[in-house]
Amino acid sequence: MTDAIATADDPARETAAAPSHRGDLFSKFDALIAEREALLDTGVRDPFGLVMEKVHSPTLATVKGKETILLGTYNYMGMTFDPDVIQAGKDALDAYGSGTTGSRVLNGTYQGHKECEEALKDFYGTAHAMVFSTGYQANLGLMSTIAGKEDYIILDADSHASIYDGCAMGNAQIVRFRHNSVDDLEKRLKRLPAEGGRLVVLEGVYSMLGDIAPLADMVRVAKEAGAMVVVDEAHGMGFFGPNGRGVFEEAGVEDQVDFVVGTFSKSVGTVGGFVVSNHPKFEVLRLVCRPYVFTASLPPSVVATAATSIRKLKFAGNKRAHLWENSKRLHQGLRDLGFTLATPEAQSAIIAVLLPDQDMTVRMWQALLEAGVYVNMARPPATPAGTYLLRCSLCAEHSSEQVGQILGMFEAAGKATGYLS
């Protein structure tokens, strides 16, 4: 019988106990760690480690003891503090408890999950809706499930990470086309072999630059090639189109889009994701979509807030109009001050201020925070190579006075950093 405890002079034991010399698995991040440490050594706050000590409203928070205007959230329609939304969450918490402790296919579907899906079907005018635990998982699930190894997914090169990750998780063959290029999309579709299905993946609003897709032309080209179409409306839901459904509604292609993906973490004001569709076989996804089957469902309080918010967004025409006023005013004001912007005019609630390098971007971000306004700092790989920017995300609850204050803060920060003369 072999002794269960190796002796000290056992060579096999010595080899097993010897420390590994293959390197730390974190060593691949050393350059990034050094860059971050060098940045913090200059006295700059960590742009990605901000703590909101208290949030007072959709547009105001306390940061480092200072009241700060929030211009870097996705709270486009300002629903996080809506009284009806908050009350729905409280009622569900009292009635159903804090969580489901199960996936949707087991014990994780409560009445509130079905009501949330009914609210989505009513909002989008579709026959089917599936609620996921995050918007990320909605893309992950759809992309990895419906296209197989004989099929093709054709996607915009600037697609969100969740779309790319869904493609990587699945077996489909991936074809990228140049960002927002109808011609390149058409060219690549024509090069595909006749065999196999094809899915064209588009986004209504692209989150880094705030630009919108030319959906009318892109959907036309996709359909001419026999492709199915999915549009991610994460950043378009709430304020594009007569009913706030997104850019695809405004473009008039609702009847040609096969799937719409969205999230609750932006205009809806809570957390979660969804896919809506009119495809007659859509419901089978509940049995074969791994990020749906193997993930715990959203807490009852979350789906209650989501359903209430979605129902209200359908009738939020005045909010949509005010948000567009804010966006156009800030965009024009920043251009007049001399800032370089990613789009020639306001195309969405996102306004990206382009800066020459990381040093200027970080210094502008800190100067703005110290002045009393929080924006997002973005750099590669989240942005295209060599692109550094400050991303401003407007809210329907920003007052006209606040937009004026923001412009004043940008002017002061630009002069303090030497960007503006």
C-alpha cells in the first residue's frame, strides 16, 4: 500500500511542493498597473474609483463632501427617484422578500417577472419579451444562442463588449464591418456564401461617441441579403421615437427588426435586461439560452420598479422633449466655447468631448470634478485606438439652470488646464 503521506526525501514530493516559476498570472497587467500608479502619484483622483457618498436626485450627489452635478450617469429619463417607481419597489419588497434564490426556469419566476414582461410587450408592441438579470446577459444570451457554427453574425466594429462576448461564447462565424458604414455592411454581406443563416447586429446609439446608426439604410441592406436583424437600444430607449422605443422606431423600421435588446439600467432607472420579438418560435429561448437558464432571476423589488418605470416611459413625451432641449443646448454651448465634439450636432443624450491625450483628459476630468460636475472619462480600449474623451450623459431632470452651470464649469476647467485660451 502506498503511504498517503510522502516522506521528506521523496523526489516527487519535493517537485510538487516547489514554488512555480512560471510567473504571476497578473503579470500581463503590469503595464496598466504602472500607468495607474504613475497617474495617482501626480495627485489626480482615480477616475474609475469614484464613490458617491450620497445621491440626492437624478442630477445631484455628494462626492468628497461636495455637492456635485451628475453628468456621467445613464439616468437619461431621471426615473431613479420617481415616487411611483420607488413605492412599487417598497411594496414588492414587503410582499415578496429580498430575492428569488432561483433561476427563471426553476422557482425564480414570480408574478412580478411576468408583469414586467407584459409591460415590455405593451411598450414595444411585440408578442414576446424575455427579462434577463442584466443587459449584458441579454446580449450574451441572444448572440450565443441563436446563431450556430454554420451561421454568420455580422456586426459593427464598434459594438458593445457584451455583443462581442456573446459572439465569443457562441459558435457562429463573425464578420465585422466598419462603424456605421452602410456600404461596408452591404459589401461584406454579399461576400458571404449562400449557405447558413445570418444575423446583423446593430446599435441604435453607440455609447462612447453618442452617434446613432443609419438604421433605415442598414436594415434595408440586411433584409435584401436575407439576414435577421437585432438592434440594441440600450441608449436609445426612452427618448427616441414617438413612443420612446428607440432609434429603430424613429427610423421607421419596427416591422423589419427581428429582435430588440435593451436594459433597465439606463432610461428605466434600475437594473436588468431584456429581449423583445415577434418571432413565432421566440419562447424556445427560455429553454436553450444559458445566461437565462443558469442565472438567478432579478429580485421582486427590481422587476416591480422596472415595470412601473416602463409603463410611465410610454407617456413621457414632455420629458423626451426637455431632454432633447438639454442635449442640443449643451452640445452647441460646448462647441461655442471651443471644445471638439465627436458629432457635428447633438444626436443623442450622450455628448463626447474629444481631447488630445490622456494627460489632458485626466486633468480636465479632475478640474471639472473639483468645480462640481461629474463626467465619465474614457480611453482605449473602451474607445477607438488613440481616442480620449469626456463623456457627458444628460438627464431629462437636468434643469436649464444646471445646463448653464455645466457650461460655465467646462469653460473654467478648460482655461485652468490650458485647453482653452
